[in-house]
Amino acid sequence: MSVKVLIPTPLQKFTKDEAAVECDGNNISELMDTLEAKFPGIKKRLCDDKGELRRFINFYVNSEDIRFLNNKETALKDGDEVSIVPAVAGG
């Protein structure tokens, strides 16, 4: 199973400047582990010390915000697209 993961510019240093990578995982949690195995150091930027997804980073599966699905247990299937989007604040 392969999932396309869109990597934001600040994290592309971990993916050798690739804006999109292919990874495996049955859910977002497993996908984070696969990303870490392929690109060491990236998970620390996406998850806190307890393994929870960081609040200031938004994750979307096929344009659906995972906060309205099953968060890190959101199921993935072959061909899904996961977008990682850092939150923007200010005014």
C-alpha cells in the first residue's frame, strides 16, 4: 500500500528537498513511524515526546482534516494523499 505525503517546505530538509514522498501505513500513526524510518528526525517535528501529533500542525487525508475524522487513528488506503500543513497565526 502506498500513500502520497505532501511535505511542507520547512520539513523538506528531512526528505532531501522532496515536496512529496511515498510511504506506507494503515493509519496516520503508522505513517508517522514509516516517515521516521525513511527520514530520520522528521517525526520529532510532527509529534511531541508522547507521540501525540503537534497541535500547530494540521494533517489532511484527501483534503479532509483528520481532527474531524479519527485523528492519528484515521485509516489510510492505497492511493490516499496526506497533506501536512503547519498552522499559520498572526494578524
